[in-house]
Amino acid sequence: MPFAGEQIAVNDILAGDKSLGDAADALIAGTDLKDNDLDGLKEHSKESESMWASDDPVDSLTFQLESSQELETVFVYNYNHPYLTGSGIKTADVQVWQDGSWKTVKKGFELEPAQGSEDYDMPSVIELEPVKTDKVRFANLITFNDAAPIGLSEVAFYKVRGPEAILISPEDDAKLRVSDSITLSWAPGRNAQQHEIHIGDSPDTLESMGTLETESAIVNGLERGKKYYWRVDSIDEQDNAHASRIRSFQLAGDIVGHWVFDGLEDGFAPDAVGERDAELSGNASIAPDAGKYWSALKLDGKSSAKILPLNLESDGVTITGWIKATEKPSGVTGLMMTRDAGTVAGINLLGSELRYHWDQGNWDWGSGLDIPTGQWTFVALVVQPQQATLYMHDGNEMQSSVHMGPHSAEEFYGDFGLGLDPGRNDRYFTGLMDDVRVYDYSLKPNEVESVCKNESMPSTGELAVVGVERSKLEPMSEQAGDTGEQSADDKNNMLPVLTIVGIIAGIGIFSAFVKRGKSD
């Protein structure tokens, strides 16, 4: 697929001489384009409401651009209805408005039919000699079935490509729920030979991270919760630097609940990091000096603690805690679970074997990790999009078991229960529970170890771009000036122009924790 410049916004579309009004959004908004198969190309939906089709015969479509622009490229996604691809446009005269009249720049241009599937990611590309215009018309329309109605899925217009990098990812002010690394990516500007990356913790203190000949850069050493600013400079054949607009991103994710059970306030065990206090029910109580660290939640097999919905809506979640079974478990026992409003997820036992639920399934997978009776045991569930890991530390060593397979996002809209499987009256835990935590991201193994040891999270290391030795850097360009204004490219680049690397992951962990210990 060819390079293209900034996308040009469209103000209105006329079918013949009649404005499409709000119906034009289906053709120009780009909201029905998503990279579902993660190949860098966005597929168009096959749902009819995501496209436009005429009610009556139409001989032309006119696109009113937001202003007069140097137009070079047009992308056309044909009508992608699974049973009506024949209503797509087969040929059209492409015309531009110049000097008060229409000028034909492509006579009888042939477009490719849509696939009629969710895998439709290759639009027809109309390449023009650069021409300045504020209106484009598709005239003398002929469909594949040579009959009405006429339909299209999406149309996008692009200016002449300049020297600056475009299609920059991640988007500005992105909140990234990632755990291992983050990849910055872009499409090179015209005649770009190299790219220089600048990163900093404010727009005014960007530091050169070195130059690369690639079109992406993996960055390590980022702190979770911290906001970073960055830009990429395209270096041309004369060593001139052409700066992109400064963008920002932040590694999202935090500890969203922490219950230490060191006391009660009006029947609630306070949440140490938020406002989701745990409400004790039945004979549940706080057992002073009986906990792993101090006090603990005491459960008699008929009682529990309930926490308001976590509302995580995530496929990256970590649940941890310490348990001490005072009698050998039998059957299914809920430990830290939610079961309500479409979500069944969390840690449970089958007999004494550590298990979990996720997405109303995965309960039948056996971890092979057996919980001892009468001994404090650390348990954890770490969910990632393609796997889940159960951890157990029985006082001797950390053990883990991995279950491979897709794990879609869970909502956690229902109450979160401690010591039971919510919605069931026969799955209660008998014993003690302490230091329960929930994170809205996937902890790495060394971070799980830190939680188990009640230590602060491990250091993320020095901020660095993979493959670049900063000690040997000689930046090719001074930090270029930047107005901070957002271009039409930045606001509207929503269609694929070429395959680029998207956000892969992110590195660096910064999380709140509560240090606890028994009194002397």
C-alpha cells in the first residue's frame, strides 16, 4: 500500500444534489475500521449500519473537503455487506473542482469489490498527480450488478506526503495497559533516511535517545503511572531534521484494592488504597494477631466479606492474597471471586487444588498446586490476553502453573467476594485470609515475588531504546522547535496507509503498596 500524507477532513457529502447529512458519518468517520487481526491493517465491518447505500438511483457522489488542499491519494472501501457486494461501485469518473468547474482526473477508474467479510482491509487506492481542490466528485457511477442501490463503506482523502513522519503510534495522550515493553512506531516521511527519538517527562525536557534506521523503537525502563512525552524526527539525505508534533503516553494500571484486615470501621474492613471497603457478613470477624502480618479475616465456612464491584473491564488482571485453611477443603471453595452481571472470575479451590474461573469458564483446568492445611499460603492469579498463571508459595518456595489460551476482558461488574463463590450458598472457605490485593494489570513474575514478600516493586531500570547505546550517541539534530498544534494528520489518520507495528506491550511497573508488620 502506498505512502500518503495527512488525512483531509470532509465536511459534507452530496448524493446527486442532496446532502447525506448525518448519514455521511458512515463514510468518513472511520469508527468501523479496526485492526482485529493485529496485522497493522484495519478491517472494515460487514454490518450494514457501518456503511452507506442509496435509496434511489444516484449518478454522482460529491465530497466537500474542509478546505482547499493539495490532494494526492484517495482510499475507497467498497460496499462490504456480505450479500450485497454487487451494490459497490465498479467504475467512476474521478473529478476535482478547479477554477469554477469540474476537471476529470481519472476517467472510468476501476475499483475493487469488497470481500463481504470482517477481513476486508485492502481498499482501492486512487493515486493522483498533486492537485489543489476543495471538492472531489465520483461521477458516472456504475455498480458491479449494474443496478441500484449504490453503496460504499468508507472514503478517505490524503494530502501530499511531506518530510515528517506520519501514522505515529501510540496516539497522543494514550493510556496503555501493558506490561513488558512499549513500541513507538511511525511511517517515514518522504526521503527519510533515519529517525531520531526524543523522550522526556515534560514537553520542554525531551532528550535524544539516539537514531535508528527502522520505523519503530522499543523503549524500556518506563515507570507505571508516569506521563512521558516524545517525538520522532525524520532525518533526510542532507541531514536535515523534520520534527513530528510532540505526543504523550502513560502506562496505565495500578493497585485498585488492598485489604489488610487490621481493624473494622462500622462493620467494614477498610480498603488501604481506595474506597471499596469490605463488608463482613455472618460470623466473619477480625482475628487480632492471627494474620500473616498482623490481624486477619476469620471465616467459619458460612460467612464472607463482600466488596463493591471493581469494574475492571480488562484482560490484564492480578489477584493476590494469603490464606490459611483451618480444615481440609472439600468440593468447590470460593476464595476471591465475582459471579454476577456476565462475569465469573477469580481464585477458587477444588478440594485442596488451587484453581480459577475466568470468562465464565476455565474452571475445569487443574493447576496441580495443592494448598496445605493449617499453614499460611500465598496465592495469586495473573491473567493476560493469551494465558493465565496461578502462583502458590507454601512457605518453602514459589510454585506456578500456566494455562495457555485466550482470556478475553472481564467486566467485574458484580460484587467481589472474599471467602465465597458469590451467588452460591455452598462454596464458603473455612480459615483465615490476609493481605488481599487486586491490580488492574498483569504483574510479572518478579513483581509477584515482591508482593509475596511484602516488598516494594522492583526497579524498572534506566530509560533506554533497545538497540541504541546512549553512551555512544551523537545526536544528529538539535531539539527542533514545536508549536504543539495538532495537524489534520494527527486528528484524522484513522485509515491504514501501510503496515506498521502497533503497540505491542509496555515495560516498567510502578504500583502503590502498603508495608505491614507485626508489632514487637
